[in-house]
Amino acid sequence: MKTTKSLWQSFARRAGQTCVAACTALAGTAAMAVNNLPGGPAVNQLDLHPPVTKIAAEQQWLHNFMLIVCLVIFVAVFGVMFYSIFKHRKSKGAKASNFHESVKVEIAWTVVPFIIVILMALPATKAVVAMKDTSSADITIKATGIQWKWGYDYLKGEGEGIGFLSTLDVAQREMSDSGKPSGDDYLLKVDNPLVVPVDKKIRIITTASDVIHAFMVPAFGIKQDAIPGFVRDTWFRAEKTGDFYGQCAELCGKEHAYMPIHVKVLSQADYTKWVEGKQKEMAAKADDPTKVWALPELAARGEKVYAANCAACHQPTGKGAGPIKPLDASPIVLDADKNKQLAILLNGAANGAMPSWKQLSDTDIAAVVTYTKNAWSNKTGQIVQPADVTAARK
């Protein structure tokens, strides 16, 4: 049996090893130092984000105002209390007064708090009412929370008809998996940012396709839950051009940390150019759902769809990771009945762990299924046409 001295020596040795490991970790952290991200988080940030909308500026003013009011109340209450304790202590011969039902005291502690509440409530109510006034919007965009990405549909205003998915950049996910983060925009970079014009009222309608998400951009002063089956809305009017970042602010599952929001605010002229380019891009991608594709071209397109939407979970090698099932040598992927795989893509599986991908076009779904059936070791030679996806949706 070890003596007390040897136990203490062992403990000291382990503590020293822990200290060395901690110092090494800190040194590694210092080596990966990052800078402030304009429009996003700052290093050692304590205050709210620099506001770029009037609502965000009003929120920041309210925040500081409430802190001052609370500080004044704190100092006044505790100042009187400690003064009374010191001034009227028993050692100096002070004797407690005996009174009750004092009309003056009753009026004072009723009126004073009432005045304080009114002083705090008036500016707060004004800000809340302004935050909820989504009328007369120049552009209306629907933001749909999807495990784990955002879908944007431009419903009204310039850009009407544009729609796309915004997903965490694949390189960002690879950095996270490797444990070697880098860059000031780590886990905030997306493949398709939400683009809006400056000095225009943008109404954001939020909903979700699976679980509760939340659309939050601190620099705009907006945070609105996205709830399946419900439609909520918020708005902002950015006064500066630039890139602004947020994240899903509702715990929505295991990929919650990989669901960023990137809003790019452009000048009116640049926004018009973006709309024209996006509309041309969508027109070029508008496929005939009855077209019969050859295996090579459909698989090539499917590889791009897989890299943008599936590789983050199933890995570029198709091997999966942890609870994520592999697609390489998967019985469902290899099955001659293509409807089994299509049902999972369209409806999801495993209680939402595998999300629905019905927001993709019929051609993209056909392409990615064809790709997985012929990639890696899955050399089935099977092909799924867009018409098969159309039929499976019914």
C-alpha cells in the first residue's frame, strides 16, 4: 500500500503533467489567433454587435439605459441600507423607531417603483412595436430552417422567384472534423449567402420543415423563431453595405453548430446585377423533368449535388461517420428498387436524423441517387431519371 507521502508525490506529478498539457493547449490556441470579423463576432467581445440598423441601435441604447437604471437603483438601495446599518448601529446607542401604517412610506414605495417602470416601459414598448411593424416592405423573403441549412425564397419585390439553399461551406466542415480551425469566418462561411440591397426594408418570413430553428443576425437586431407549420416574420433595413453574420439560435439537433447565416448587403446597382445574374443562372438550370439523361452526365451532376449537400454528413468517401450510415455498399443504395432510396430522400428517416431533401429539384435528386448508386464500390450501373422522382413525389 502506498504511503501518504508517495500518494502526494504521485498527485503532484500528475498535477504537473496537467499543467504542462494546459500550457501546451494555450500555446496552440495562441498560434491559431483570429481577428475581429466585420459584421460578425469580435475577439473578446463584451458589448452587443455594432448596429447597422436603427432597430439594432435602439436595442443597444435600451440595453445601456436599463443597465444604468438598474445600477442607480442598486446604489441607492444598498447605499441607504449600509448607511442605516452604520449610522444607527446599537453600539452608538441607536434605538429602533416603532411605527407602522405610515401613509408617506406606503405612497413612496408605490409611486417611485411605478415611475421607474413607466420610464423603462415607454422606450421599450416603442422599440418592440417598431420591431413588429413588417408592413410596406420593399422585398419579402421566406427563410426556411432545414436540418441543417437555410432555404431562401424571394417572394415579393426585386428578385421575386429566386430561390436557393444556403449551406455551410464544405471546407469549413472539413476543418471542424480535423480539429484544425482557421480563418476569421470559421463555421460562418456558406456557399450561397442571402443577398439584399442597402437602405431597403426587408421582410423575413420564417418557417421550418422539421424542427424549431431561429433566424438571428445580431448586427441587424433580429431574432425570430422558425417553427414547423407556423409562419412568423421580422424585418430589417441595413444602412451599410458589407457582409453580416448570424447563426441558428435554437438548439435544433446535432448539426446545430453548422447552420450559419450570411447576409450580403449590396448597393442597389450591385443588387440589380446580382438579381439578373441569379435569374439567368436559374433559367440555365431549369431542366425538363421529362428529359432522359445518360448515366455519365447525370452522375457528374450528382457528384456536385452530393458535395454541396450530402458530403458533410456521409463524407466525400461515402463511408459515413459515427451514427451516420455509410452509402458505400449500403443495401438500400444497392437495391434494384430505386423507390426505397427515393423515399428516404423525399421524406427523411430516423426521426429527422436524415432530413428530407424534397426541396431539391427532381433532376438534382435523380442525379444524386444515380451518383451514389455508381460511386465508390457501388458500381450498379443503375440510373434514376427525373421522371422517376416526379412519380415518387405523388
